[in-house]
Amino acid sequence: MSLDPIILTQDLLKCPSVTPHEAGTMAIVSEFLTKLGFTVERFDSGAVSNLYARNGSASPHLCFVGHTDVVPTGELSAWTKNPYAAEIFDQKLYGRGVVDMKGAIGAYLAAIGRYLQTKPSLKGSLSILLTSDEEGPAVDGIRYVVERFKERGEKIDACLIGEPTNTTSVGDTIKIGRRGSLNATITVNGKAGHVAYPHLAKNPIPYLLNYLHSLLLIPLDTGMGYFDSSHLEVTSLDVGNPTTNVIPMQASAKFNIRFNPLHSFQSLTEYLHDKARLANLNQEGVNYTLKIGGSGDAFICEDKALQNLVLESVSKITGCVPVLSTSGGTSDGRFLKDICSVIEFGLTNTTAHQIDEHIKVDEIHRLSAVYQHIIEQFFV
Ligand SMILES: [Zn+2]
């Protein structure tokens, strides 16, 4: 059994596991962990595969979380390397998902393998939780497993997520939280009519523009702690009117809000309806609908001991002083935060989701060393 993180990563890269397919990745992980004494369970739901492997039954319990699914290759002819051949050129390992995040899974598997060789009896529990649905809808993935964990009272103290967190090299950034994300579609309904007789119609466009203007005029906040200011971005304006002489009946817009813990889904929903009332979107001849969706509230890791443990491990192994950050998109941490402390550290994200996704071989080794140090310190 190889404990080389590069070979482990290459084995995973050769599986074309585009969401929600696991394409053989779960069997690779399962076989590896079974040999190390882990009990492997599957929590599959719909087309999504979820694997949970645990070694030990006592506290403290450290869980590594990741996903084996990858985004599609995009235009294949644009790749200069085969995205599923896992080849190394110039000390760089190429492949779809190497950065996000099969390289981190390989690094972690090798780290626990090395650790358990030296310390076969654990002073707590080590586990690994993997899904094949992080890049997709994320409904049947970690969210589903967290619900099952709540039902059976599975106790986890800390989760380490292997998403690519660094911006230039392994060691520069640890994610200690994430902003929340809310998507909204506002549709304003008026009354269609002839442009020459506007008094007989009710044009919804000025009402929609007025509403959006009121949202953009005043910033939501100026930031807090480790969080940047919350931000609203309008992403689409849709009227779909092919004519120039007809006042349309309907106008809609889409926008996204990335928000810090000064806001919640609930408070922002109320805010958006308040603004609609102030913009007179509900009056004689005019009304609106507001559809809200998104991926969860903001959160931050309040567990200072875990934060320090990861910070010290990263500093010691990489020689860097990492920035503690909450920037970037969402991750499965949004579901796990309900049952345990969550922190994220992985590879460098420069080529994630890109054509010719790749990472320096060296970086996977360094990440694996960081993970091993975190495990050692966690069970001291
Ligand atoms: Zn990812």
C-alpha cells in the first residue's frame, strides 16, 4: 500500500468523477482506509455517493472533509494535457480536480497513513467524510449526511475541509469562515399598453429600476472582524420586450448578496421586502414577487484552540504566516458548522476549475506534511 500522496492523488485523478459521479474514487479511498483499520460506511442519496470512514470511537474526534467530484473539463481541445491521465510535467501534476480537491484528499490519506504507522492506537477518533456532490446542487451530499449524523448523534469535534484556500503557495491562507450567499429574483408586474398612451398602462420598468437603485445606493455595512463588507451584485435585468412601441407587462432582475454575520437570510429577506414597499412596488396596478434562494448564512470558526492548532501547524511546516480569511465562495462548511467547529486548509487555488488544472508536486507533499502535523497536535 503506497503512502505517497502523489500516487494516491494520481489514482483519484484517473477517475473521471464529474458531479455527481464518483467514478471509482470511493472504492480507492475505501480500500485504503479499510487497510488502516477504518470502518467505512456509505450514505448515498439519489445519484450522489457519500463515504464516511472512522477509526476509533472516543473523543476528541477530528474529521477531514472533502469531495471527489470535479467540474467538467470544458473545451477538451483547449487542454494541452489529458485531464484524466494524471501526468507530471516539469514537477507539476496535471488533471481535472487536482487542485479542487483530489490533491488534498491524496495529501490527507498519506498523512493519516504515516501517522497511524507510528501511532497505531489513537487517543480519540479520526474520520474522513467525502461526497460526490460539492460542485453541483449540494443537496444529497454533505447536507444530507449532516442530517443523518444529527439523527444518530454522531459527535464530531472538529472538521478540516481540504478546499483550496491558498492564493499563491501552500501556507498563505487559512479559511476560518465563509460569507453567506443569497440569490434573489424580483419580478415587477404592471400593465401593458401602447407607448403613445402611457396613462392607460403601468410600466413596470421604472419601478424595478427605482427598487434596484435603492438597494445599490446604501452599502449594507462596512465589514466586521475577519469579514469584508457585504455586497449586492445585480446579475441580470430581464424584460424580453422585442418591440419599441409596447409598454411591457413585466420586468424582472436577478441579484446576489454575499453577506457577513451582521445579516442573515431572515434579516435580508425582510430588508428586501421593506425596500420593495418603500419603492411602491405594491400599489394600484403594480405588484411584485420576490423569489429568494441561496446557500446559507455566514459563519465563523469560534474554536480558538482549533484555529491556533492549524495556524501553528501551517507556520511550522511551511514557514509562512498565514492570513486568516473568510473570502471566496461557499463550501460544505455551511452545513457542517451546525454540528462541529469548521476550518479549511488545502492547496493553492490559482488553476482550480481551469483548463490545464495543475499543481506543483511539491505543494501536495507540503500540504500532506501540514495535515500530519495537525493530526499529531490534535491528539497530543
Ligand atoms: Zn471544492
